[in-house]
Amino acid sequence: MDHAATTACDPRVVSAMLPYLTQAWGNPSSIYAEAREARKGLDGARRTVAEILGAKPNEVIFTSGGTEADNLALRGVVEGARRARAARGISAPPHVITTRIEHHAVLHAAEALEHERVRVTYLRVDGEGFVDLGALREALDEDTVLVSIMYANNEVGTIEPVAEAARIVKAHDERIAVHTDAVQAAGALSLDVDALGVDLLSIAAHKFYGPKGVGALYVRGRTPFAPQTVGGSQERNRRAGTENVAGIVGLATALRLAEDERAERNAHLTLMRDRLLEQIPERIGGAIITGPRDGAGRLPNNASFAFEHVEGEAVLLQLDLQGIAASSGSACTTASLEPSHVLVAMGVPERYLRGSLRLTLGVENTMDDIERVLAVLPEAVSRVRALAT
């Protein structure tokens, strides 16, 4: 019940990767036979990803994962725009706009940029996690170079109005780059970059049944962009380092399968998600749904809650004893003692903030799994509450 943290690698993906670990093991930048086989796999994977994004192959940069892709998007655009502005005689600090509920891969990158003479605006969200588009309009100014709004929130599943946000940005100034962190959206939602209106988009393979340690960043042609890792000419001089060919083939294979099977997977996941969203507040007193109440505005596999006067970590331990894996928010902040920044930004009342539970479903889950959670969770919450009094 924690597929937002990671997913098991699909056996079909593993099969596609194996030849690039055993036979076509060459460095794709070399010229001999083994290298040419590796290059063929790399190029084929790039074409596959580009096709699914509705992009050109040369607009796809392979990375070590979603975190690097997000960092590369923010830093690459800011540095590229800074250079372009300097050439036009503009010395004012560049301005970046993002939201208060982004993954820390974006938030921490933005905070680091603030120490490097970059002005950052953090947009507010409403009680369901939807970004305030009016605040976006107000924040745009002549120095804005980048707007980064996640496609779907990793904790509460809110699907953001990225296309509408992009239209607002481009109406203000076509030169402003628009980035979306699509790490949680990939596999569940369309990634067509033209329909979304974005200039940059980040994904990570292990969120859609691919391998860990590999991701991709789409960068639209002519977007101001400066490489952040140097030392080689790989990825068209935008990201130095020998490519992880097997991992990249795995990413492309997993993305192709996810796109081809998306409708069927989503239908399966939605039925289970809706059962959880309907039953948990009924069976557990002092429970609220966090994120969108309307399923159309939420990822099909995400059911998130908060329990009054309960420590979420204690509930997770009770579930683990019953063989149920879940989380209280982002897997990247599990060890943090602070309440979720997402729930704080959404205005969730204090008495619920430390009692969050995220259940994120995968293709191998069944309705029997859902019924087991519904049977076990009320008792787990009651036990935690009893121990706290």
C-alpha cells in the first residue's frame, strides 16, 4: 500500500534490461561493436520516451532519477536565463515561482537558489491542495524566468491544473519556462507536453514499475538551459556522464507498458481507492480525507487520510505488524519529526497534522487487500489512541 514510494520492477522490464547488462554492455560513446549495440538501445529508448511525451528525441535528457531531473530543471533554466538576461544587459535577480506543496526535490532546490541571488515566490494552495491560479497571475512579473508546478502531489494525490497555469504564464510572457514535476503522475496521467503546455517535465522510472536510479527530464527546444554536470559530451552536452543504458532501456520499457495499459490499470486502481475513501472515515472516528474529495481531481491510486490525536508513525508500525506497508507522507521525509509541509500548506487543523496516512495502490493489489486494510486499520488506530492516553 505504498506504491507512491516505489514499485516492484515489472518482469517484462527486467527482461528488456538484461541484454544491456550481459551482452550489449559497451559504452555508448565508443565506436566498436559492443558500444554500437549499447548506443542502439539508448537511442531506441530515447525515441520511445519522446513519442509518449509528444516530444522530439533530442529534447529528452536521461538522469539518475526524479530528484536530479527536478534539480536540473530549476538550476538549468535559472542559469540559462541568467546568462541570456546578462547578454541583454539585465542585472536584476531572476524570479522563480513554485508552490508550497512541491516535493522537496523542487522546494530544496528553490531554497538553495534563494542563497544564489534568485527571488522565489511560493504559491498558496486551497484545502484540497489545488494551487491558487489567481496568486500565480499576481506573482508573475518582468523578472520571472521559471514557473514550476507539480502535475500531481505525491502525498495527497491532488492533480494540479498545469495546462491552465501554463496558459496564464505564456499569456504574460512566452519566454517564461514552465516546469512540471510529473514523477507521481507518470503512468497514471497523460504526459503530452504540448497538451500540458510545459517546457520541462520530470519523471522517474521506479514510480511506474521500472528500475530505481534512472529518470528523465524533457526540455523543450530553445528553452534557456545550462548544464549542471560537466565533464563529457553525453546527452548533447547537457548532462555529462556515461549513460545507464540498462536502466534507461528499463525506463522506456516501463513507460511504454504504463502508457499502453493506463486505462485498464486506472480502472482497477480507482475501484479500490474509492472503497478506501468511502469506508475509512465511516469506520474510524476522528478521521478526515486529505486532498480532493472528488475522485476526478485525485490520482487513481491515492487514498490519504488524517486521524485526530494520533501519531501516524505509530499507526504505520501497527500496520507493519499485520504485514501491511503504508506511509504517513512522502517516503523522502519519513524520518522527519516535523508535520507534513503539504498538510500545513493545505490548512489541515493542528490536531490532525501528525496523524496522516497515505495508502497508494499498485497493479498487484486486489480488493481482498482493501478489505484486509479496512478490517485491521480501525483496531490499529484505536490501539494507538489507547496507548497515548
